[in-house]
Amino acid sequence: MNTTENKTISDEEPAVYIGTYNKYNSGSIGGAWLSLEGHDEDSFYEACRLLHSDESDPEFMFQSFQNFPREFYSESGFDSALWDWLELGEDDRQLLAQYCDAIGSDGLTFEQARDAFHGTADSFAEFAERMAADCGDIPKDMPSWIVIDWQASWDCGLRYDYATSEDDNGIWFFLNH
């Protein structure tokens, strides 16, 4: 756990360690961890100014960060999309992270992730079978002796239509646009 003068910050909470360039250049990393939760951009920077009120015009230095995507962080500030990300619930944050991993691009929005999301599965074959069933392409009365190679269905066709990302929960599927 990280602590500030007023609050303990959990290891799961999005937060940054805030010092100033003046202190750093003087040989000090003096600062504190500050939670991002419950702040908008203006209130966050006001909290930073209060934290470093011993300087007349502090130039903030964000020396470390935790529990938010790396692409939002830099030593001298944040991408403005961070404040939108903070408003998302945990499930939506995970969906966006998996989408960014699958597409391989920064600056993607939650709305894009939600629109492209086509579910999760434990395997590519399972996803191919579910897609065929959902589309009605498998007859309900198909004889049980007919075997379909669902992995080949994925490999030969569906994989070109979807971007994927894997985590401990399985494979995430996103429609390529």
C-alpha cells in the first residue's frame, strides 16, 4: 500500500507518485502517491498543487504510476483519454485493454471496443462453432456422424475477420473493421 498524508492508496487503485522537477533537480524525490479515483483533470491538478504548496509554481513530475494503461502515462503528464478511462467500470476497462491488445493501437475508444466485441471463448474452434450456430448455419437436425473441423474453420476463414487477445479468462474476439 502507498500512503499520502491523508489517505492510504490500495495496490489496486489507479494512482501516481507526484514530485516536482525542482525537488528532483535538488536531489530529492519528495512527493507522494495520489489516487486518480474520484478526480477529474482539474481537481487532480488542484490536489497536486496542494501537495506541493511549498513551491510557488511547481512543475509536476510523475515519477511512477500504477493500475492504469501505460499509454496514458508520461513523466510530465497524462493523455487526456485517461480521464474518460477512469469513468469506466472495471469490466469496461478490461474490454478496452483487450481491444487495444488485439488491435495493437493506442487511442482507441471504449465505444469502438464495445462495437467490435464478439465474445470470448476457450479456443478458436469453440468460437468458430458458436459463430456457425449463432448464424443458423448448422442445421438443427444434422446427423451426429457428421464431424466438422472447427479449428480448420477458424484457420481457413474466420481468423481473417477477427482480431484476438488472450488472457487468463480465454480468448477475446473483436471484429476487424
